[in-house]
Amino acid sequence: MNKRLFEYIGLMLFYTLCLSITFLAGYYTHAYSTANPLLRWPLPGLPAAEEFHIFEEARTLVEAHFNGEFPETKKLEYGVVRGYISAIGDPYTIFVEPQAAELESQSLAGEYGGIGVEISRNDAGEIIFRPFPDSPAEQAGVRAGDVVLKIDDTFITPDSTPDEVTALVRGLIDTTVQITVRHTDGALLTATITRQRIEIPSVTWRMVDGQPTIGLIALSRFSDKTAAEVARAAQELQAGGAQSFVIDLRNNGGGLLDAAVEVAGQFLNGGVVMIERDNAGEERVLTAPVASGALTTAPVAVLVNGNTASAAEILAGALLDRDRAPLIGQKTFGKGSVQYVFPLSDGSSVHITAKVWFTPSRRALDRVGLPPTIAIEPGADGHDPELNRAVEYLLTGQ
């Protein structure tokens, strides 16, 4: 009797367990069903309720009915991310794919491991090399205009992009890359080249033609090396006789915020450079480091145009508001915001607008820009009226 009772109880427990498992399975499945969104709710141990059910409906229908070849999963995933971010409506909050993200990172670092070539297309649409003087590529026999046929095991076709080819030839310093190119005379060259450190200068400088006391310092962007390059430029120009300086920020699209603040310190010798405000309304005042040198006291004029943006506007706005220099040229672009760059797991990245910034006098620049102190239209046929006007200002003070 006891044995039968135990068997009966065990059987009942087994049925109860089965019913419980079935109920829970149905409960979770029903709760997470996309067929009836009203019945979906968050459950312990599962993600929050699905928010993109329209997307899931569309995806299900496309996968069921699309008559054609689907792109690879990664391409679809990137498309979803780009669409999500573009829907935010901010032109500076963007998604950057791995190759472009790596090139951007190298540009801001001011150097990379590579073979020293400029990569572009010829009139036939083929990818070509132009080696830098004394670069590893030139030493290996690469000539200007060589058509790129193969890099390591990857064949290069007209469908290849310059960014893709750039990513292939760059790599860790002291590693090797094998290239095959076709010279303009039809001869082929295959060479194994050791990658070396290739500097990407952000600053160039020279004495202004015909002006033995005026130096020109042009900044193309703000990288980790920019402040040191500006200091070197000022020192060499001063040694060559420069007593005043033209700072050319035309077509400078920005770069690293900290670099712009550090460069500003060479002109301002302390004090406020900019004010930034986050999405909670909290403000932070960025000040210039105390500095000494030719740029802290020498007369200065700044050249700007419609492509002067972001970090370049930070420097221009600080020099303008602190009465350190006039702006000569055209109104600047008007990008008064700071983007945080977050790397993603596959090497891609997202840039997210996190803060807006203001000049020392609290001038808002986003989508407005800086008006020039002295408005000059750009020249043509090699003429540079903006530079000529800056020279006039430095010679006459007006």
C-alpha cells in the first residue's frame, strides 16, 4: 500500500512538473511574442520589452518575400546602425566603419606605420600610388602613377576604394607588406616593403614672400603633435627674422580639443580659451596653459574661411575674444559642439555630440560661425588676397 502511494505521489509530482514547465514556456513565449505587442512585458532574466517591433515586422516580411541576393550580415548591421543614428538628426553624431575609423585615429595621432604613399585614382578609375620623397615605397622602386594590382593576397580592382587600399598598406611599424604595381610603361614591380613610422604633419611654415619680418604658420588640423609643431615653427621663423605672424586656419576642419587649447596657450599665456556645456547644463571653463615664447607677445593675424571649423574655431574665437588677433577672410563654418568618440568591438566607432561650446565672451557658434573682423573674398588664379590683407594689417596695425 505504501509503495503504491509513493508511486502515485511521484507520478503526480512528475505531471505537475511537466505542466509547470509547459506553462512557463508558453508564458515566456507569449509574453515575448511579436504577434501581439500589447501582451509583451519585461520578465525576470529576459531583456526589456522589444521597442522596435515595426522594424522586426518589416525585417520578417523582407526575409520571407525578397526575391534577390541578401548582402552579408555585417553590411545589413551597419545599415541599421547608420539609419538609427541618422534618424537622430544631428549631422555630427555619426557611425564610422572600421577602416575609416582607423585612418581617422592615425590622423589624429599624427603618425602611422606605412610605406609612405599618397593613394588616389587615375583618369581610368584605377587606384594609383604616389610615393613620398625618400619613403620606403620610393626606395623600393614605386613611381608616381603606378597602378596598384595586389597587396599581399588581396587583388585591387576598380571597385576597391582608396580607404580600403590605405588600410591594407598600413600596419604595425617593422612589419612587412608585399605590393604589386604596374608602372606607366607597363612594367610590373613586386616588392616586399617594411613599414616605417610615417609622420603626418599638421603644421607647415615659411616666411611670407617679400616680407623678411613676417612668418606664416598654417595649421591643417589639430593632432597630438600640433602644439609641438607650432612651437617649433615659431622658433624657426623667429630665428629667421620673423617678428610677427600670420596664422592660417583656412580649411582646417578641427581635430583634438585638447590640442587646440594647448596651441591657444602659446598665444594667450593663460586665461580662458572656451566654455563647454554638457546635456545636463553643467559648464566647464577651459583655460590656456601659461606659456612663453615668440607667439605670446608678437603681433598676430588669423586667416579663416567657410571651412574653418570645430577646434580651429575654438582657437580663432579665443584669439578674437581675447583681443589677441583679428580674423581675416570669410565667416567660419559654425561647428560649436564637442563629439565623444567611442570605439566599438569590431573597430568601428560612433561619434556622439555630447557638449556645446562658447568663446570666452560666451559667443555661441554652432550653426552660426565666427564673422571675420576684416572680410575679404577668396582670390583666384593663385592670388591670395586674404594673406595680402593680413600682411597689410601686421605692417600698419589696421
